Amino acid sequence: MAGSGRLALRTLPGSGWVRGSGPAVLRRLQDSAVVQPGFLSKDEEETLSRELEPELRRRRYEYDHWDAAIHGFRETEKSRWSEASRAILQRVQSSAFDPGQTLLSRVHVLDLEPQGYIKPHVDSVKFCGATIAGLSLLSPSVMRLVHTQEPGQWLEMLLEPGSLYILRGSARYDFSHEILRDEESFFGDRRIPRSRRISVICRSLPEGLGPGQPGQPPPAC
């Protein structure tokens, strides 16, 4: 299991964004669990944060999620965006989703307080399709994936502000994922201090759900 004394293994020589339990899991998830650091410029980060802040400020942090997966959070689903933010989200769609994939019209926005965290979970296929892509704002964090049947097989992703993460295929269905709480937030031997974190999450349409059908509860991503 991912713990102290772990060997830092990376998907690509010189890459410092993904590490795992061994070469096999890194090969398996090379195209299924992806981090693109620096996807957003500083100006784009600020554009999204400024647009989201008034709506998030009206909500209180909660400590009981409907599926018990999140602690210390507030969230919303957003379908109306400024022109600048729409351009950013279009880039996410082009980078993370296949041309034939339809996205859910509402984008999930999840705000974790500094002591908030996301517990290990596997998103239900009823709530989102084969691909999830998330932009990270404000604070770095570590996402950990653990195989549901073989817990010795794990992967960790360093999500810095402005990065884009993508989960698809095996990473979606065969591995749980979580955002580590502050006191556990290490990437190898490197301490990754947590503060408030906002994620902006785009999801492909669940299989069999038409674009005009009512949305499902958002997953914890």
C-alpha cells in the first residue's frame, strides 16, 4: 500500500507528476490516468476562480455527503459560463474527450476547505460516463488511485494549481480514487501542503442517458 518508504516510479523519464507501486500499474494506467501540468495560465486560473467565488460564497461547507465520500466541502453544478471560461472548458473537452463523446451539460464544481478531503470511492456508471476530466485551482493536492481487488497496486497523481487530470477506462472502473487529507498529503517524500482547493470537473454522458434527460447527483471527484 502507498506508505512511507515508497519507491517513486514515474510514467515517463523525468516526469514528476505520476508515481506508482511498480512498472506494471504505470504501464496499465499510462493512458487512463493522466496529468497535464500547467494546462491553465495564471490568468485563466484567476478567470475561473473569480467567476466561481460569488456562487460558492453563498454556500456553507458540508460534512455529510450523500454517498459519504466527501468531508468538508461545498459544491455546485454550473451550466452558464462567461465567454472566457467557456473557451477554457472547450479546451478541456478537446484535450480529454474523444470526438464522439457527449459531455454532461452541467459542470461539477467542488470546493474543499483546507481540512476537507475525498475518501476512496469508485464513481457509479449511472452518474458519469467513461471519462472524467478535472481542473485544479488554488491548492496543490495528491490524488491516489488503488486497485479495488489488488490494493497493493496503486498510483498517485500530483495535482498542482492549473493542472488538468483525466481518468478514463480502467482508472475509472477498476481503481478507487481519493484526494488525500492535509496530514497525509505527501508525494513520495515530498510534503504537499493542502489549503482550500477547487476542482472544475467535466464528465462524459453516462451510457444510455440522453442529453435531454434529468441530470444525476454529481460524483465525488
